[in-house]
Amino acid sequence: MNAESPATQNAIRPFNTTPAKGRPRDEQAHQLILETTRKLAAEKQRYSEISIEAVSRGAHVAKTTIYRWWKTKNALVREACFAGRLSTPRTGSLLGDVRNLIAQEVAIIQGPITRGVLAGFATDFIEASAKGPTPKRFLHSVLDEIFEDAERRGEDVSALDACEITNQIEMVLFYKYVFQGEPITPNVVDELLEQVMPAA
């Protein structure tokens, strides 16, 4: 097997958010729905003002089409504004990959698309979690991929818990940005990396 080039090692793989089962999506309609949702999020700046009806009108698709792919508004906003914009880093090292992932998460939550809808989205997600199981968080899924890549390179990840690290990252970033109103700087990213990866 040929060794990966530096360019390949530093590439970022888009994280696949498409369900494995169900009828194939019309990719053009799928992307249009996501783009319309992102546009509404940036324009409205309030989660409560995004509706399936508005997305349906803007994307020129039936509401039944949207509900066939996303069972709730939260699931749609989650993919359009958060999860669907995460990529799996390949920097060649575990620490490099996790730092890159944290930086991606920071860029997403501070960006114009998501910053106005973050609080409402999180509240809705928490309420849904209290009612029953929720889908695995995409940050958690990307961390799983990062750890699998690290194991293939021979790095020890046995002491690391992807679920716990996900919780720490989301809690710190959400608290600083939403409750404290502080901008998240590269220094915060480095401090958070040290907090979640002390043994690495």
C-alpha cells in the first residue's frame, strides 16, 4: 500500500449526514432545502421564526418531502446549520484532528448562520431528549472517526471517551458564547483541547 502524501494526510473528509436507509434523496432538492434553512437562520436570527412551512415555500418543495427526510424542525436545522457543516479532519495526529474539530465547531456556532438560532435550537434539543432517545450527535460521530483513524496509526485512545469529550466541548463553548457572551478565541480552543485531551 502506498503511503499517503502530506496533502492527503492534511485533507478534511466531509462528514456524511445522509441516512443509510430509506429511499434515495433527490440531491438537488435535498441541497435546496438545506440552503433555504441556512438562509432563514441567517435572516431571522431566531430559531422560533424558522418553520417547515417557510422552508417549504422557499425551497419550492412539499412539506411531506421535508418530513420524509427530517422528522422534526430540530433535525432539519441540526443538519443544515450544525452537523452538515462538520468535516472529519485528517491532520495526521490525534491532537491535530481534535483541535481542528473544535475549531470547526467554534466557527460554526459563531458564524452568521447559527449564532442567532443556537439558544433556541439547544433548548428544543434538550426538551426532545427528555421525551425519548435522540440521534447520536454528529460531533460525537466525528470524534469516533478521529479515534478510529488514530488507532489505525497506532495511537493509544483507550483512555478517551468520545461521548464525554463531546459533552465537555459543547458545554464549554455553549456556556462561553451564549451565557457569557464571550467571543471564542484561538486561546480558548487551545485551553479546551488541553482540558479534553489531558493524557494525549
